[in-house]
Amino acid sequence: MKNIKTRRTIRKYTDEDVSEELLNRLLSEASRTQTMGNLQLYSVIVTRDAEKKAQLSPSHFNQPMVTAAPVVLTICADFRRTTDWCLARKADPGYDNFLSFMNAASDALLFTQTFCNLAEEEGLGCCYLGTTLYMPQSIIDILQLPQLVMPVATICLGWPAEEPPLTDRLGVEAFVHNESYQDYTPQRIDKYYANKESLNENQEFVRVNGKETLAQVFTDCRYTRKDNEAMSDGLLKALKHQGFIK
């Protein structure tokens, strides 16, 4: 993948390994990404062991990519290392709070995106798992993450064994606001979502789920209020457990 316009999420991988040399080079290059205060508020847990991947799999709803990928990367918002550095240098750290989590999470996600771009330029395939924040405590326990370390992203990584079709994207006019935020009128919603809703695969998505609109598939089936509230509760508990909320 040499062009961001043709990038694809890859969920199936060949048996070829991702060498430690290549992985370490990509991780090192990704560290040149933006970071708050030049503190690099992230850590990466590299999982290659099949048993460990099997342990992580239920935390990601047993998606097959977790056990099939040669490498699974768990990227964490990490203020532990910086706090330990401060304590070792006669400095008084104050990073056990929600603002510090947000700063570290931003750092971690910037690193994640930069890494994915670099990996895909090498021909590797990536699958970003949004499930990382759904059941974070189980990931914390499996990876033995200390306080002030919180998982925020997971990447399945390997050499592609598929070339899936490109997924649709909203046009730039749908998400760019000049000078100030412009409310979305029903007319603007109709205009911006017309293409997405007219795609054959999305119309089939609506049909097989027995819904009237594509939006209902997301609200009633994929990302329901009940699930969102339950997982939000788990996320807050994990943040308290990790020391980011008192």
C-alpha cells in the first residue's frame, strides 16, 4: 500500500512472519510523530505468543484477526514511565488525573496512526481494533499493566492474504466547517449521506438486519445505547483502577 487513497483494513494474513528487525524499525520511526511536551506518553505491548493472543481474543469479542495475525500490538496511554522518571529525579509528578489520561491517549493514538501509515507503506496489513476500550480491564489484567497505564488501541499486523474492496467515506464537505461549526440540517444530512445509503452493500446491510434505515442498524444492532452505557461504566471503572480518576 503506497497510497492513502487506496488503503484497506486487512483481516486475513499469510503465514509469513513479521521480522523483529522490521517491526522495531517501524516502531522507532513512528516515535518521530507528534507528542505532548516531547514526553512520548505511550507504551507498546508486542504479542507474538499464540497462547497470549488466545488470552486476549475474548477481550476483542473473539475476532479471528487477534489469533490469526503474526503480531498483535496493544498501544497504551502511559504516564507511569514519566511519573517514575520524575520521582527518580526529585520532581513531584501530578499526572494521576483525567487530563493526563487524555494527553497520554492523544499521544498514543497519534503514534498508532503514524505506525499504521509506515507499516502499510512497507506492504504490511493492519487492522485497528476499536474493541480495546470495550473491556479494558481484562486487557489490563492479561498484560499486567500497572497504574497510570491504560490500553487505548490494538493493531493486528501481518502480511496481507486478501485485497478487500475499498470502503466508502463521507466527502470532505460533510466534516469540514469553515470558521465555526455549522449545524446539520435535514437537507444537509440527505446530501452528505445519500451516497453511503445508496450503496448496494449498505442496502443489503439494512435488509439482513431487518431495519428500515442504515442508521437504525448502527443504533439498534451494532452500537446500542445499552451496550454503550455498560461499556462506558466499565471504562470509567478501569480508569479509576489505573489511577487516572480519583
